Amino acid sequence: MERQERITALRCVLELKTSMAEAVGELSRFAYDSDEEIVTLLPSHVVRILDRYLSGELTEGDIEGWAEALLGRDDIGLLMGFEESLKQALFELSTPDVNEPISRELARRWAARFRGPS
């Protein structure tokens, strides 16, 4: 039962199906450490979240919180072939004070990178 609850909480954050506070609150019940990757972060997850930001549905704080909630979790795998770019995206989006501030331009750049050639 706990494994299924963890999967549900992870998917809720990946897809941000509820408010950021609710999704992160639910996920905080589970440790970052895990013996296995239970769900996989896909480039399409990043694109969908950034598209929601670009449409005005999410704020810069939502994007930062989303990336921060996912970064470094042992229970989240990264799609093979995109590991480094997904890690970099999460790092940049979770630390705008260290990198560049979250902006429409940054969101467009990362979304375009994961969408690939048009």
C-alpha cells in the first residue's frame, strides 16, 4: 500500500495534478532515499510544466518548487538518453538565485530543447 501511495505522490508532483503545496506536502511524507526508481521523469513532463508557466497557469515560484521537489530523489529515474539534460534543467529551475532567474525566455529555451527540432 505504501509503495502505491508513494507512486501516486510522485506522479502528482511530476504532473502537478493539484496545487504545488498539496503535491509537495504529500510527497514530503516519503524520504528522498529509495532502493529503486519508481517513476521516470520524461522531457514531456518538463515541457508540460513550462507550457503551463508560459500560459500563466503557474508562477516562477511554482516552477522552482516543482524542480526542487524532484531534484536528487532516488525514487525518480530520468529517461535514458536525457539524464544529463533533465538533471541540468531541474538544477537550473530549482536554483534561480544561483543560475538565471526563471523567465519566459528560460522556459521557452528549455521547452524547445526538450521538444527537439520542429
